[in-house]
Amino acid sequence: MSTLQILGYHKIGPPSPDAWETWYYVPTATFVRQMTQLRDGGWKVISEQTLLRALAAPESLPRRAVMITFDDGYRSVLHHAAPVLRRFNFPAMVFVPTHYIGGGSTFDANTREPVEPICSWQELHELEIAGICVESHGASHKTFSDLNATQIESELRDSKIDLERGLNKTIGFHAYPYDDPGRHPDQTDAALKQLGYQAAFRFTGGACAWPPANPFHLTRIPVWPDTDLSKELTA
Ligand SMILES: [Zn+2]
């Protein structure tokens, strides 16, 4: 049994002028340090193609495999994370809620988390060109437990169709907004499978045993400004 360590980030770099620091912002210097820890620790950062292959053939997962993921598609991923990832030659994956493309993270407007710009279609294309694969985070960034089965299916279907049309590629992955697979996770899994998703990501749960018990609940390691990857990651 091997493991895949999937890192979960949100915002990279400084807050926008009207925003403020929170635990969801990882400063650029910290991000560079964490990427350095991956490189120096001999971790193998895998792409979505390698993930797809490993889902079909679990033994093909490289040793010390790591994935880098970002939720919400913040513009800061393009401006602050992408240049660093390029320098290290690391691929990554970003999950964007399609109703917010080109807008702001107003789904956070009633929380203590400041609203930040979300990538436009042009910026999502730039992420793809930079080796950061764009995938689904639903359409309206709703808590699935507040939705019925039909609404959940619409979130998964509409976001997939929009992203496939906008990016001219196949969408195979989903990350649950708020780490919430809904009140009936089995039904959500069935909808994901039926719509052609290959796997889905939780935000928490730690290192993911490989092969995964359920590909629609790949667990992740949330990364915060004080996360020391040399301690967090265990082969
Ligand atoms: Zn989110």
C-alpha cells in the first residue's frame, strides 16, 4: 500500500488592498519554502495525467507522490503561485466554482474571510498553459448538505459543461465546496460517476492511502502559513 499526499491551498501571496490577512493566505515566501521542502525531500509532484493513470493502475503511482491543489481559483494563484511552480517545474490543479469566474469570492461575503478576485476565463487559460490544470469546484459554491439530489447533480453537471466548453478539454475532477459531499454521499458519488468524473477531493483527512478506498473521497492535507511540510509529509 502506498500513499498520495495531496496538498490543499487557497490563497497565495498578500491580501488585496481592501482585504486582510487570514489563515487562508499563504505568503509567497512561505510557499517558496514549502516547494523547496518538496524538492529537497525528494517528493515527486504529480500531474493530473499521472493521477488519471494511477486511478486506473494503482501500482503506477510513483513513490513519494505529492499533488499540489488550490481551491476557488483565486487570481493570486496565477500571479503568486504559478511563477513559483514554474521555477520548480511542479504541476498543480485548481478547482474553480464556475458562477464566480471573472468575479470575486462573494460566497465568502457573510464570513470573516475577505472577498478576493477569482480568475477570468482568460486567466484560467493562462493557468492551463502554465501547467496548472483547471477542474470543477461546482457552480455556485454551495454547501451540498443544503441542496437536494437534483440540485447537487446540476452543480456537478453545469460546472463540467461550462468548463469543458470554456477550456476545450475534458473535466474529470471535482473538489467539494466546504469539504461537504452532501447528506447522502453515496448519491453524490453515483452522480459524479454517472456524469463522467474520475475522482473528487475532500479538503481534509490527511494523506490518501493508495489505491484509495473511494476515488470520490480523495483526502487532502490542508496547508496553512505555519505548515512545515518536512514534518507533515511521511513516506
Ligand atoms: Zn471553495
